[in-house]
Amino acid sequence: MKIFVTGSAGFIGMHMVESLLADGHEVVGFDNFNDYYDVSLKEARSARLEGRKGYTAVEGDLEDYGFLTELFQQHQFDRVCHLAAQAGVRYSIQNPSAYQKSNLEGHLNILEACRHAKTPRLVYASSSSVYGGNKKIPFSESDPVDNPVSLYAATKKANELMSHSYTHLYGLQTVGLRFFTVYGPWGRPDMAYWLFADAMLKGRPIQVFNHGKMERDFTYIDDIVAGVKGALFADGLEPYEIFNLGNSTPENLMDFIKTLAAKLGVEPKMEMLPMQAGDVPITFADISKARKKLGYQPTTSMAEGLGRFVAWYKEFFGV
């Protein structure tokens, strides 16, 4: 198939493109290389993809609707895998307009481009953050998600609603994926595990929020990629679908820190802090629907995943 992947220089996007190319698909990757975090990391990810058989890289902005429609006219995409977004819960408190442009306007432009090109299926990234402060666990796709605790979460919920309207109005098949705390090699420097690793190796104290009383459904990148591919290619999906993609095994934050420190071979120094605005104490995915419809089955343990991340991190930075 010919597949359009937005956010191709991003963490999940790069891994997604690599896997699709390995399976023999033709991929057009799209990214704007914004400076939310170090652009050189995005460039290094992009460089891994350049020159591979079947790959075309395009630099552009989701807000540039004219450019997007030209791309869709030039390529008759069989699938669109929309992973580009302004990420980060905490940054959405500091810079809300970035989320309006990328996550709302950008998502609308993708929907419009898919509608006019009659794209058979759009798969897009939502987030576990849509569950907000839900008390019922594990989080199920059928749970109400009307109380976001961050603007980032609100934009992801809006993406699901916008997609539903396009499925209802125009028959566009849309599949939203609620990712749960994705980690692994080539990850994002704003994520906790990366910040922890950097601080530990430099002998700085790490900031531990809610005094360590947090649980996260950490999900390894390879498992996420397998789930996204299931969403792209599975038969028998409804016109509008939402799936949780998590590990379905919440890990205590202190255990996570202890395991990461052991893999790094250091003793962590910790600064215990109260809960941050926009954060939640636990995330826990019910993945029974994804198992049934997508054949999704995560297999990577926290210890194994963190070991792979640390090996990559040390090699990449020459530690």
C-alpha cells in the first residue's frame, strides 16, 4: 500500500515508517521539524529513513491546507497514519496556541484532505490523557471522557469528536488510538524516563511528582507500532473506532525509577514534589477491544524495554 505518515521525524512516527518500509509498503513521510525539543534529534531520526527503498520525505506544516491537498492529489494514499501533533501535557499550559494550530487546525486539515481524496482509512493518534481524572480503572473506550484536566487532553478529545463527525457526514473511516505513556529508543526528551536518565547520569536529582505515588501504563514502542499497524490493516473494523493501546500493566513510578537506575548503573538522587497541574495519579489501559479487533498483544516487559532504551541512549550520546 501507499501510506502517508505525518510526524515521520517524531518518536512514534520514525519507528512506524521503518516498520512499514520493512513490510514492503511505500511511505510518504511528513514533518515540520518544529523546535518543541532539540531539532537535531528529529533530523537524526529522519536521516535513518532517507534513501530507503519506497520512502519519500516531505517537509511541511499541517496548517498549510493547500500544500496538503497537493500532496493528496499527487499520491493516491491507501491509508493515512496521522501521528503529528503538538505533544506534551505541561507545555500546553505554557503555550496553548501551539495546540490550537497543530492539534485542532492540523487535524481538521487532515480530515478535509482525506475526505476530498476519498482516502479509505484514516488512523490517528489520540491519547490516554482524554481519560482525565477518571476514577474507574482500567480505562475502557466506553468510559465517559468529558473532563479533561489539560488543554492537550482537550485537543485530543476534540480530534475524536471531529473524526466522528466526518465519519457520520462523509463516510470517512476513522480509527483513533489512545496511546499510553510510550517509551523506548529514539524517544522524546521531554518524557519522564528521558529526563530521569539524563539527570541520573549527570548526578543531578530527579523531580518525582506526587511524592512518587503515581502509576503509569508504560508501553514499549515496538508494541505500539504493532498496534498501529493493526489499526491500519485489520479487516472488519467499524466506520468509526477508538482503541486503547497500552501495556495494561500499570507500573509504580518508584519501581520504574529503581529499574531505570539499575540499568544505568547509578544511584538516583530524588527531589520529592507535589502533583503537577494537568497530571493524574494513574493510567491503566483496558486493551480487550484492541486484542479482539486488532490482534494487539504487548509483549515487552518494563525491565526489557528500559534496558533497550538505556543501551540506545548510551550509544547515541556516547556515554
